[in-house]
Amino acid sequence: MLKETLIAMRDLPRMKEISGVLIRHGLGEFAERLRLPRAMEVAGEWLHLRKSDTAETTPTSVRVRQALEELGPTFIKLGQILSTRVDVFAPHWIAEFEKLQNNVPPIDPALLPELLHSALGAPPEALFARFEATPIGSASIAQVHRAVLHDGRAVAVKLRRPGIVEKVQADLRILSHLATVLEAEFPDARRFQPQEIVRQFTRSMTREMDLEIEARNMERFARDFAGDEHVTVPGVHWQYTNPMVNVQDFIEGVPGCRIDQLASMGLDPADMARHGADAVLKMILINGFFHADPHPGNVIFQPGPRIAFVDFGMVGRLSHARRDEIVDLLAALAQHDERAMMDALIEWTGSKQIDEAQFATDIGELVFAYEHVPLKNLRISQLIGEIMELIRNHSILLPADLAMLFKALITLEGLGRQLDPDFLLIEHLTPFVRRLVRARLHPANLLKRSRHTLGETLSMLSSLPRGMARLSKDMRQGKFSVNLDLKRLDSFARQLDRSANRLTMGIVTGALIIGSSIVMTVNAGPRLFGLPFLGLFGFLIAMLNGLWLIASIWRSGKQY
């Protein structure tokens, strides 16, 4: 209760706004279970809001998307991140989250000189030969302006919005609190680990707000594709780059959302689809560092043919071990090996307990469904969708890097089919998988892995006596303990805590009534309306405590 009060007092206006938006979109019960109205009561604010007339007939996924849009940049970004969680949300939810757009007005042009001076220490005219005040792109965190350096090079100036850091941090505090309450009030939501998703989202938002991190991502991609004649990555101008501003080469070409213009530049859409797929698959399977949002707006087609990628705020990283797991899964599917496929998927469950027998049965049905499907008819997006449905049915939460990977592959296949209706991502994926399998079986790599395994084994064996000695010493000294995590008792413990609080408050209230009654018989001390002031004050406090007890019991009855 104290934590709710502190959060309500610190972020009271924003909490009230969030509560109002949820109630207007027919999510009032959800807001109440998250204790948002209760936080308003603690802060002395009472909500008198009604949901919209269309809320009852609108699907829940649509209402949630509309609420996120109304709540602004942080919640829009949250929805966009949730759209990558194909392992958590059903396709119709993902489709709604994908509709979220950053429809935000541009920064007031009168503020631009001051912002640039604050970020780079000089006015625009001293930094650039020409600076266009009208942005070519405006998003929730930053907006992009076209400019020309004094040496004649065209650049894109990405400028962070003023005050966005403080606003996002306030929203992240509220989201962290809401995730904690969500796990407490909705037991079924715990399997989706909302606190962990918010932590991942917080890390993602923190990185995206630092435009210098995006510049380092661009340099990493530029190194990975150095010498590739089909891929362009904008160069970074480091003398004009810091966490507040990012200056990079301006990329000319046809945006991915304007594929109708490719013919006028003499570009073959099928070739562009092929080169784009090869580039993204190289990022994922070879480099282990990939653009996590390759939608049409972040892809530009150039003569050559060349493909340029922009906006590197959201990237994914895959370790060598993770890439091996992906290759194992794809190889198992290609060979119809149910056991190997199950082993690969179970590796991603972490410590979560699942029904392995039912899991194996479901995997067998999936493999059987694709057993005689020709390669030319296999769609990666459909296959991933069925694997994700299987994972959701078993309440498995994928690691964040895999969720981003699968979403990137689905987006890539969608873009490829827009360019070429006959595009099949599996045809481009197969050569990469074969190449990686051959590389893993190369004698030099086998020897390297054997040495690594032998080293780990020897290290474990050498540390075993020391570990056993420490364990024995702890047991002799009575320091050995066993921790049990009984999650089913959480709800009972919270209910017991509430009951104890009410009992204590009831005893205090009874004592106040008895004490005030005694004070009322004493003809000494200050008086109000002819009655002892202390006695009246005691009765007032007792009445307030009684009202709190009644309200607490009433709310408890609505929740259970």
C-alpha cells in the first residue's frame, strides 16, 4: 500500500491519465485489478469516467491497441515490442499491435536551433551548409532532418525529442509497478512473465533513446557487410554524433513501401527480394547481429542493385550457441526428426516444467503435417506460426532474442512476397543451413569444440573436491539450507496479510472509540462545540478507519 501511495504521488497526473484511457476503452475492470483507481483514491483523486459506447462491441485486442495509441510514445513502443512476441500473443493480437504507428507532431521548428546548439555546441548554420527545418520523418523518440555539410555531403540528422527521456522514464516506472501487480492479481499471467517483459522493454527503450548506441550498431553492420556489393549501410559522422543527435549519410533511393517505383529505376523486384533475403539471413545465421525490424519503411532500394538498411535502433543479437540451436531445429524439421526437434524446443523453455509426453505428441503431429510438403510450397511464416501456436499452448516463453528473430523472419517473408509473389524464404534459408552444418562438421571446428568440451570437463572435475568440501563444511556448521519456492501459496499469503492488516486496523479503531468515549467524560482540555476536542478527534479518526475497513472489504469481495 505504501508503494502504491508513493508511485501515485510521484506520477499522479500520468496515473490518472492511464486510468481514464483504460476506462474509456472498456478496460475498467483491468484498471481496477491493477489498482489504478485505488492509487487515485490514496492520492485524493476520484475518477468519474465512463467507457465509450462502442467499447462493448469492439474486440478486446482492438481496444487495447486503441488505448496504447492514446497513451502515447512509450506505450506505442511497448505495443510494437509486444508485436514481436509471437510466442505469447495469438495472430489477431499481433496483427493489432502491428498497426501501432507513431503519429506524433514534429518538434516546433522554433526550438530546433536551441536543441542543436545544446546537442552539438553550435547553431545549425555553423554546423551545416543547409539544414531543412521540415523533418522527413517524425517518430516518438526522434525525428530526422535532411542537411548538407559544408563539404557538400548530404546527411540525415536524427534529433532526439526534448523531454522524451523524463517522460519515458516516468512511464517505465509505472509499467514496472503495473507488471508487478499484474503477476500478483492475475495468476494466469505469471506464465508470460510480465515483469521480465517490462525489464526487456526498459533495456530496449533505454538503448533506443541513446542515439550514439544506434550509431555504433550502424558501424557494426557496416563492418559485417564491408565489400558486399549488394548492401549499403549509412556511414556515421562521429564529430556530430552523441546520445542526443545522430548524423549519418543520407540514403537516396526507392523506399520499400514504394515498390511501384522500382521499374522506373530499372530494378527487378524479384532480384531485390533475393538480395534482401540473403542480406538478412547473413545477419542472422552468419554474423549473429541482425536488424530486428526490416519492414518496408526501413529498407531503401538503390541502383546496382543495392539494398540499404536504415533505423538501427532495434537490433537483435544471437550467440554462437543460439545459432547452433536454430540450425539444429531447422535440420530436425527437414529430416522429420521429432526427437531432435523436441530437444531443440525444450532447450528454449529454460527452467519451466512442461508435459513432455503431450509436447512430443504435438510435435509429432506438426512434423507429420509437413512430411510430404514440397519445398516450393513451404512458407516460413506459416511454419513459424504453427510452432508458436504449439509453444503458446504449452505456456512456453521464448527468450527475447528468439522472439525478435522469428518476428524478423515473418516480416522479411512478407516484404519478399510484396516484391515477388513467388518469393519463398525457405529457398534462400536452405543454402545457409547446409553451409552452417558443413562448417560445424569440418575437422578443424570439431577439434576446436572437442578441446573446449575437454577443458570444461577438466575444470569441473578439478573444482568438484573443493565444492564437496565446502558443502560438507556448511552442513557441519549448520549453514546448509533448502529454499522452496511455493508459488501456489502466494495468493494465500497476500490474503492473510490483508486480513492481518484489517484485524489490526479494527483493533486500533475499537481502542480509539473506547478511549474517545472516556475522554468525552473529562471536563478538561480544549473544547469544540462544547465537547472535548480530543474526544471528537478520536471519534473522527475511528470513523475514517471504519470507512477504510468497509471499502477494503468491499473491494476484496469484488476481486474474489
